[in-house]
Amino acid sequence: MRRNRLGSSTVDVTELSFGAAAIGNLFSAVDPAQAAAAVDAAWDEGIRYFDTAPHYGLGLSERRLGEALRGRPRDSYVLSTKVGRVLDPLPADGAPENVSDGLSEGFAVRATHRRRWDFSADGVRRSIEDSLERLGLDRIDIAYLHDPDDHAETAFNEAYPQLEELRAQGVVGAIGAGMNQTAMLTRFLRDTDVDVVLCAGRYTLLDQSALTELLPEAAARGRSVVVGGVFNSGLLADPRPGATYDYTAAPLTLLDRALRMKAVTEGHGVPLRAAALHYPLAHPAVAGVLVGTRSPDEVRDAAALLRQEIPDELWDDLRAEGLLTEDGH
């Protein structure tokens, strides 16, 4: 699988990466054996970039991912995690924050920690130390500031400088920020020395808002973008009544647009989800796409979509139908 360098760092990522939120039971339970099998399938498909965060399952994603990767050569893969939420132990008699985060073997267990926003320098250091312990690994390759939307000044004035220091010390290889918006990510590109930004849901077949400022800024400064949310939380994977867009019910106008796109792509023998996966990769600033998967079958499907050939005429027809209005390809 093709690898791309992140900005001016020494970190290379595969074009397709494994998003480990789902194996942390973030939205629904995943059996431990299935979680491990999903990571094994990713490895077999050539995926060598794995992304996690303390937020995903109150540390469960990090623990499961670290365990699944522990026996593999450390220099052969790249791992990213995030800072901005620390996990505090609950009192022994405290109520769990979300028992679904503790689901294991098909039943709920008591959560032992709760999340707390913390973009202070101390919070960043503690978050990295805790993540290393949960992962059981010796280093983190990429550290992202995680959703600093409502904590901008602390993130820029405390958290980012601390990440920069950790990068200089070699504790992490590359640094960046991950968000569902473009404005603050563009500010990170302009005002800091981040290597990469993780942009979720804003450079897809249905939302090209990252083309306005974010992607041109990244390209001009030699920085990299990893694109997440390429299916916009479901609508571009399976457009149908009841499908979700940005984690809520899709508006009828967007559902109609997605169905029209599906008709065009399938006219070329290409599933809509394959076009959705390939679309961001044509931009020169995009180093890869991050896809959340919870089972071996989902991993193998994503890898197969990446291998599928997409004819240029497909993009031309989408534009001719008024379904793609940008000229990024």
C-alpha cells in the first residue's frame, strides 16, 4: 500500500488507515476477539497506520489496539493518539459515566474512569504518559489535539507548545490537530508548525468546504492532511431513508444528492462508497484517508474499495450532473 510523508516530519502513513474508535465500543459493543481480528485483517491488507484516542471507550480503544499491535515490529507501523481529554479515576462508589464504554463480552460493566477536558501543558504531558501506559508501547508516532473547538486559546497557548516540545524531545514524531471543522485547522496551519491536520467530514463528495482555505493552505506550506469521515457518518456508504449525515438523520436534500451520485457511480460499475473513499486522495495535500472499522469484513471491504479503479469519466459525469462543483481533480 502506498505511503506518504507527513509534512517535513519523518513519519510516513499508508493511504488507508485504521480508525480504532469502533473497537473501543464508542457507539456499540465490539467483542474483544472481533476487535483483535479487525486489527489483524488491517495488517494483512497492508494497512500500517492506526489511529486511536483516550476518548474512544474511556481508554478501551488504546488498550485493545496496543495489545493487538504489541507483537509486531515497532518500526513497521505508525500509531497516532490524541490529547485534550484526560481520564480521571471514578470514586469506588461513583456512577459510571457511560456503561456502554465498558461493554465487553456482550455485557455492560462498570466504567472506572471519566473524561475531563484538559488542554493545559500538564494535561498534555499526562495524557501522553497515560496513553503510553494503556498502549503498552514505547512511543507515539503522531499526537493530535483532539477537538479543541471550545478551548482555542488554551490549545494554542499551552497544548500546542507542549506538543512542539515533545516532538523536539523525540517523544512523538509528528504533531497536529484533529477536528470536524476547517477554520481552526487552517489557523493551526498558518500560526503553528504542525506537521499534519486530521479533517473529518469536510472534504467529501457531499462537503468540499476544506477546498476553500484548508487544503490550499496545507499545500502552500508543505503540510499534510489526513481526511476522516469520508462517508459523512453513513450517508455516502449507503444512501437510504434513515441514513445519517454528520451523526444525525440526513436531510432529504442531501439524501437525494447522494442517491443521484450513487446512480452515476454505479453507471460506471463503481460503488458510491468506493468513489467516496478515493475522492480525497486526488488532492496533493492529502496523505491518506482514515476509516473507522469494527470487524475484519469492514476492513477488507475498505481495502478492496481502495484497490478499485475509478475511471476519470466518473468524475466528469458527476460534474456534468452538477453533483461536484469543485475543480480539484
